[in-house]
Amino acid sequence: MTDSTHPNITLLRTGLDLVAAGRSDDVVPLLTDDFRITVHGAPETLVGREAWLGNVAIMNASFSDLTLDIRHELADGDLVAFNITYTARHTGDFLGIPATGRTVSWQSLEHYRVRDGLITEEWIASDISTLLGQLAPHTAVVEDAR
């Protein structure tokens, strides 16, 4: 089902809009008490609303002026999937990389499960290698003077 008026898509879009607006605390009531977040490459699944807030806090401390472009969305039963392009300015340390001030973009494939009108699970597979490539120091090319 690709109907963007599906109630679960509406719920998730509301949450994503709140995150983009810097209102992460307002997302918490949209999450179940036993909310689970699995981030591709992370060593373990995180559980609980505080875990979600912690994950968002890391991104908020590293990036500002966040915008998102939902490229595709799909809802089927209790599952919702998004293909999102995030754009932000790198204004804080991220994975040991000091702020560059650069505007960066990366794609994220995100899947969610909704239970009783609340978000209960989230799986995120972001293209971190592309993001890190944009944060890497640029090296000048020096021509051989010979």
C-alpha cells in the first residue's frame, strides 16, 4: 500500500517532522514504553524511550539545520518503510570528527512497526560511509614540479 494517508504513515511523518523541527521530546509520547531501536552496524538493539532520545541527542549534537526529503514511503499492516535523504550542517563532533561546518547529505532506509497507534520498533540503515566521506578532511593535490 503506497497511500500516504495511511494512519501509520501519518504517525511516522509526524514524528519525523518533530525531529526535523528540533522537537524530539514531543516524539516520546508517540513511542511505546518498550520501544526498540536497531541501527545497522550497532552492536545491540536499544530498548526504551530514553534510548531513542539518546540516539537523537547524538545526531543533534553533531548536526544542525536538519532537513529531510522522504523519497519513498510504504505501509503494509503494522509496518512502515521510508527512504529518506537527510541534509544537515556538521556543527559538532561526530564519531571523533570535529565540526567541519559543511553541509552534508546521506540516505537512510528506515522501517518501523506500529502497535495500537504508537511506534514500537525502528530499524535504521543509514549510508554512514557516504556521510563520513563528506566529513573527511580534503587534501590538496600537489603537482610534481619535475
